[in-house]
Amino acid sequence: MTSALQPRWATPDLHAAIKDHYDGLIELYEDLWGEHIHHGYWAEDEPDPGRHAAQVRLVEELMSFGPLPEGSRVLDAGCGIGASAVHLAQRLGCQVDGITISAEQITRAEAKAAEGGVTDRTTFRLVDALHTDYADGTFDVVWALESCELMPDKRAFLAECLRVLKPGGTLLVATWCARDDSLSADETRLMGRIYRDFVVSHVLPLDQYRDLADGLGFTAIRTDDWSERVWDTWKLSSDIVKPVVRDPSVVWKLVRAKGMDIFRFLNSVPLMKQAYDRGVMRYGVLRAERPL
């Protein structure tokens, strides 16, 4: 069955859902996950650095996967609350434009840039990553860390990335992936619940992202599956959510502040753990270049 890999939202509905989701729950996301609202990376045969250090490690690993050159002009497509943009500006002296469709995320990102002393090297804007207003060939690097899964049209997103890259520029994507496009009915239902609760359009197998990039004319394409390195994210996240779920006073306080959708949000964490445990959800990275 392939229905779990098809877009589940019309674009205007998806935009509204994403905006409402992150505008309403951004504080809770940050409380539970920290400033880097994405997976962590646990290197094989190394001591556990802790969840927050593992999240920073994932950023560093993606930088190395490029590699991302110092002083690059970077488009952070789907920048979240700006933690990656601030990190790139601090570590490599990059000039970063972060874009998102959540006004609350921009507010948090600007505050983080000020705290990190990089307001002169970061800009955050309310822009749809599928339809930006940047001129052709503006950026050395397009950075998409766990934003591609939100895009209802993956090909159009990659095409926009290609357009705004300079000749020879690099695309770096880290994204949720499906195991393959032959899911059982039960697996399809599981993915559908995750899409609903995380306000995700759909995910694709990693090889389909490679094929899309190749078909658009990208060159020097490389992919890698990091699923084994990031899996602990959901074990730890489930442990963090359990005390919240078990305390009715906390849950009802969240409901009063955030509405009834908080139940779906809290339930989404064990669903993701289940999807990784069953091998249905995977985690992939892609690196590609705009031809010279």
C-alpha cells in the first residue's frame, strides 16, 4: 500500500495547520526538546553525551556531511526557533537567512540570535520555503534540517532550493523518511497518525529524494541513512513525556493554555518511537550541488 506516502493536506490547509501548531505549541516544544527542536545524533561506540549535546552533534554531523564552507551565505529553509542558524553563524561565520511560516518561531529565533551575539549575521523572515522571493543564485548553501517532511510538494521544494543556489552551491537536507513505499495497512495507519499529530504532509523513502534531486539536475548527490544514530531521540523523548501524561493536573493546565490538541501532541511521541522500533520510519540525509 502507498497511501501513507501521499500528501494528506491541501497546501493552504497545511500552511494554516503548521502555523497554528507551532505558534500554539512552541513553548512546549522548547520545554521538552530544548533549543534544538530536532533529532539527536549518537555516534557508535562513544559515550552518551546527553540529549542536548546529541542534538548539537547532529547539526555538526550535517555540517560535515556537506561539508559546509566557512563564511557561506546560507538559506535555513524551515528554520524553526533559529538554533541551527545561530550555531552556523557562531561556528563558521555564516551569513544565515532563516525562513519559516510561524511568526512565533521568528520571535524566538531573533531572541536567540541576540543572546548568541549574531544578529549581524542572521536574518529571520516570514516566508514560504516553497515560494521564496530570493533572486536566482543567491545562496552558497541551502540548509533544510527536518523541514522537508513538512513540504506537501517535495519536488517543488527541491526545485526552489536549486533555483536559489549559486552554481556550485550545496543543498543539505536531513529529513524523516519512510522505510519504503510498500507499507502494510497497519503501518499506513501508524504513519497517518504521526502525520496528523505532528502536522506533517508526508514522507518518502530516501532513494526517492535522491531520484527527485537527480531528475531536477542536481549533481554530486550523496545520501546516507542515519536511523541507527538518531533512534535514541524517541526513547528519551518518551521518557520525558511520561511524567507529563501521568500527572492530570499538568495535562489539564496544558489543555487550558493550549487547547485539546495537546492530547495528540503528547501521544505523538510514543507513536514516533513505535514507528522507529518497527522500522517504518527512517532518518536520511541528502547532499547535492547545483551544476556550475
